[in-house]
Amino acid sequence: MKNSQFLIFISIVLTVYSLGNAYIFIKGYNILPPPREHKLLYTLLFILLSFTFVAAKILESTHSSVFSDILNVIGGFWMGFMLYAIMFLLLSDIIAIVLKIPGLLNSNNILIYRKWAFLITSGIAVLLITGGFINAVLPVVTKYDITINKKADEIKTMRIAAVSDIHLGSIIRERSIKKLSEMLEEMHPDVVFLLGDIVDGELGPVLRGDLLKYFTGPHTKDGLYAITGNHEFIGGADRTVPYIESKGIRLLKDEVVVLPGGIQLIGRLDRDSRRFYGKERMPLEELMKDIDHSKPIIVLDHQPFKLEESERAGVDLQLSGHTHNGQMWPLNYLTGKIYELSYGYLQKGNTQYIVSSGYGLWGPRIRSGSKSEVLLINVMFE
């Protein structure tokens, strides 16, 4: 990404983040009673909380430590609180306007209304965050049974385990990756696909604990393959990719691999390789120029954009991630508008698509709009 574009992006993000914090701060500050010390303590605590996530990211990039991990966790929960506090405080403001029209809300009771609106809003936000955290740490196996109407020699079925968006880093650490390894082992897959965003971004928190060493992929007859996601490039692909490959993970970067039965696996370089490194990925048609269309064709592509490309190219199955299915309600509705398929299964012509909500998380360790999952796809051939 060019420096000017990066600066514009960061400026917009920080402006929105600051305005959101200012809105919540003012709402809380105005309901505080005397003495003055209460408001001073509130101000100091608010400033500390609002700066935790930014401070964590700065420390993470310069000197990763347990302290920066703790700041990341606190900052993530604060971001979740911000989302819900802003939503419900805005709703309370709208209700206040409506109540003022018939005179139900006036100068005599407005302060009481603002106080309870802030307290109830904060309580709802905490409940949603708590439920979302519990949901996030209880991953599930999501199963799909699909048929590809092509022959794969003598092979009639294939059990695929697919995992997207692990996001190893300050939040997803040793315990989570061990849990993932256990889940994969219990699934007894024929092949394992990692669908990008194996790491969260900055490699420091991963290297500090050598987190990927705890990933013990199950014994499979057809192997383990991975692709890059946008976060492999955000953190610096020149460091991240060699680290992943050093753990024996075959990372496909615009490559085709032929699995037993003539099943053709295509691993695409993430589309953000151009945005961050100026490197264009190969067009799908070019990648498939020597493909045997009489045999099954599976594409791994981290971001589920332009689904028609795979349909047009004659792909049988495409597996993607990236969206997290919004991760936090109501953002799942937003991703549903951005992507043709934000989550789940879709068939277009003869091409089948599956988009996972992912195993890990970005930012808050909260999933209030989706589940953390591992995919088990049972594929049947002719």
C-alpha cells in the first residue's frame, strides 16, 4: 500500500474512533454527580481505556510482550463496548426526541432519563460482550455434504477439513491453536486446507511464543495445504510466509497441485498482495490454462470476491473465508450486503462455494453475530 493511501486510511480510522469515544465520554460525563473527583476519575479511566487498543498495536509492532497482549485484549473488549454503546446511545437519543414531542420528556426529568439511558446502554453492551466472548471460545464443526459430478479415478469420497482466519497473535495463542489441532485430529480428514489469515498481522507476538509449533496437523493421506490471506501481507509477507513454510505447511501462491484421483487443487495468492506489495496475482484463467476439466477442480481463495470468475472458469468447488460473517452483530448484516456470499453455501451454475466464518478473530475476542468454526466437507464424486 502506498504511504499516502495508508496515511489517509489511518486518518479516517482514527477520526472515526476518536469521535466515537468522544460521544460516549460526553454521555457519561454529563450524568456524573458532584464531587469534582468523580469526573476526574471517570476522565482518567476513560482516556486509559480508549487508548489501550492503539497503544497495544504500537507496542506490538515495536516490542511484543505479555503487556502488549494484555492491552490488546482490553482494547478489543473496549472496541466491542464502543460499538454497542454508540448504537444504543444513539437509539436513546432518538427515543428522547420522540418523547419530547408530546411533552413526556422535559427539563424536569431529562437528567434522570439520560442517567438511566447511559446505565442501561452500558449494561446491555456488557451482556452482549460477555455472551459474545463465551460464544467465541466455543468453536464448532460445521458440516457440508456436496457432490461433484466428475470422476476422480477410483476415489469416490473425500473428507476435507478447512480452517480460515486463525489469526494467531496477541489474542489467539497457544491454547486456541492446540484446541484447533485436537478438533482436526478428531475429524479424521483426508486433506486439510488452511484458507488464509493464519497469522493476525504483526509477526512479533507469534514469534515470541513460536505459536505455530503448537499446530499439529492430523495425519492425512492427501496432505495439508494453505493459502495467503490479507493479514499475511499486512504483517509483512517477507517474514510471515517463510515462517509459515518453516513449519512444514505447503503454502500455495498461485499454484496448482494434483491430488490423488486427479483432483486439481488451485491455491490463489490473496488479492491484497497488489495493495500491499504491488504484486498482481495471476488471473484464474491463466492459472487454469493446463487444467483437465474432466477431473474435479477445487479453488482456495481467501476473499470471496467476484464469484463469477470461478463459475466462468469451470471450477467445481471454491473455499473461502475472510468475512468472519461480520463477527459481531449487527455487522453480519453489513458483510451480507458487501459480499454475494458472506457465509455458508451457494451454487452458481456448476460451481459450488463455501465461505467460512473462521476459527479466530480480529480485534475483540467477541462473536455475537457468528460462530467460530472448522469446516468438515464430505465430497462425493461419480
